[in-house]
Amino acid sequence: MTASPAARRPGVSLVEVIVTMAVLVAIGGILAPTFRAMGRDTKSKAAVDTLRGRIADARGAAVEDGRPYRLAVSTDGKRLRVSPDAQAFVTMAAHTEEDDAGPLVAESTLPPDVTATTQHEDGSQATPDEAGWVRVATFQPDGTCREDTATVKITEPGAKAITIRIRGLTGSAVTEVGTAPGKPS
């Protein structure tokens, strides 16, 4: 006794399975580099967001408190610090706006493998203070920046360098994305 055509179980042939798998592998091969590239510079972008946030904190605190505030980077390039621009910059303990224990003193740590370095227009090297902080910019009570131009470069291995320039006259920050390492500018 043979089964009638209506009683057969539907299925797919081996050829159909192989063709489907080949299409999925081809699509994966096309999309994989895109997904890798999307995640490559996320740490750098997070560091840029942190730096821009600290710029806004320093500028806002200077205007609100009516005194200059300093933005600084540690000599290892792994931390940022905002505090009043005073002799006590080195010894002030970090706290946040919510503490209400005095002026804003805040420190942030950058993501792993990401570094921030200050750059001078003339190519000279910045000198750290006795606690290991390099001044990036000093924000005045009128919202301007004491330095004509302050530049910080954010780098992460295998990702494009990102440069943040702080304009002296306005105290605003502009972000520029560079080229990937090993590629021409």
C-alpha cells in the first residue's frame, strides 16, 4: 500500500537547506564588519561625552559661583577633574553638586584603554602641577575660557582619535573626529 500524495509530510530538500545556509553566510559576511566597526569606538565616544560633560560642569560652576573653575587631566590621561582654580586645587576633596559642602569638585575616570591628552597650538608639552594634573582650561565667571584655545585628544587603540577644542571667547567645545590609525589624514 502506497501513501496518497495528500498524506505525505511536507519538508524541504537538502538542496534548499544548503542554498538557505549559503545565503545566510553571505549576509553574515557582509554585515559582520559593519557591526565590528560600530562597536569599535564606543569607549572613545563615552570618553568624549564625559569630557564634554565636565566642560559644561566647569563652565556652569564658574558662572554660578562667580569664580574661575579649572578643568584638568591627570598625567596618565585616565582621569578628569573640575574644581575652583585656586592654590587648594591639589588638596580639595572630590564631591558633587548634591553634597552642598562647598564649591564643585568632581573627578571622572575615563573608560579602560582610553586616554586624554592636552595639546598646545605651538606643540609644546603641558606641565603638570605637583599632584599630577595638567590644566586643560580655566573657565571664567562670564562663561569664557582664559586660554585662547584648549585642545584635548581622546585616543583608543584601533579607533579614530577624537579631538575636542574649547574656544576661549565663548567657552564652547567643538568635536572633530580624526582618521583611524594607519590611514592617511
